[in-house]
Amino acid sequence: MYMDLTDMISGGTEEQQVPEQKLTKEEYAAKKQQEREEVWAEVDSQAQGVFQDGEKLKGFLDFMAECNTQRTPNLLLIYGQHPDFKVVRSYERWREEHRSVKVGEHGIT
């Protein structure tokens, strides 16, 4: 499983979903716009950090080469949180490659 920018914006993880008061259409749109801006600010921050350091850039490009099915913003977010990761795949992709996932393991959120 991998962290998806769409899930971050939509509040797709169970931990993030909490009962909220009913919002008007305009309030909801403003809230979602703010969430998108925060996520993209984090993507920009990670990109700046990677591109300012040659070693980080090399590490990110190596990581990106192994995760070619993922989108670049998602990879920047994952690499920023876990620079030691080598490969990111969905559960289904690991199964297709005849790899097992440890019982109780959770995806990146």
C-alpha cells in the first residue's frame, strides 16, 4: 500500500476521519481548498529539499527509478518521510511479484 495524494486531500485514511459538523457547500469547498494547499506546500517543501542537496537528489532519483508506477508528488512525500525506503508497491503489486506482506503490516499513511 502506498500513500496517495488523493487520499491525503480527501481524508481517506480511517485515522483522519472524525465526525464533523455539517458544513455549507462554500465552507466545505474552502476547507478542501485549504487541505489541497497544505499538501502541495509539503510537496514543494520536499522538492526544494531534494533539489538543494546532490546526495538527496541522487537518493530520490534512485528511489523514483524503482517506483516508476507512482506519481512524482506522492514519491516526494514518501521519500521525505522515509528516505530509507527502496521500493514502494501496492499490496496487489507485491502479490503479482510473488512477494508476501507480513501479517499486521499497514500501508504508508
